[in-house]
Amino acid sequence: MNEAVQNPKLKERKVAIKIMQSSALVNNKKLCSDLDNELRVHWALRDCDGILSLRELYEDDLFVYLVLDLSLIHISEPTRPRL
């Protein structure tokens, strides 16, 4: 059973996970700089409405994981023209 269902204080949330290979970052200064800039932008804008929020950051031996909150994104279905 879903933990959010068992504990009413927890809310279920949708996230996107951006995954980057750690080995690609090790020898590439541009990629490291790009990641650093992306993290700075996410943290600087974390309280802005409508901005994809960085919620968590993880790293293991193979990958770096950015967990982004999808709850602020409105994904609409294509609209059909009225006849």
C-alpha cells in the first residue's frame, strides 16, 4: 500500500528525475560548470511559483540524480478547434 495512503499527513507528489553519468562529469569542465549553474538557478528560484523546483539531489558511484517537483507544471491536453 502507498505510504501516503497509510499516513494521511504525507502527500503524494509527482517528480521528474534528471539522471547524469558521474563519469561524464569527471573529465568535462563544461558539463560540471553547466550542472553547477543549473543547481544555482534552481536553488535561487525555489520559492517562485510556476518554476520547476529542485527538491533533492543524490549522487552514487555511477550517476547524479536531480529530483524535480512536477506539481507546479500544468500539462494540458491539446485543444481542438471549435466548429
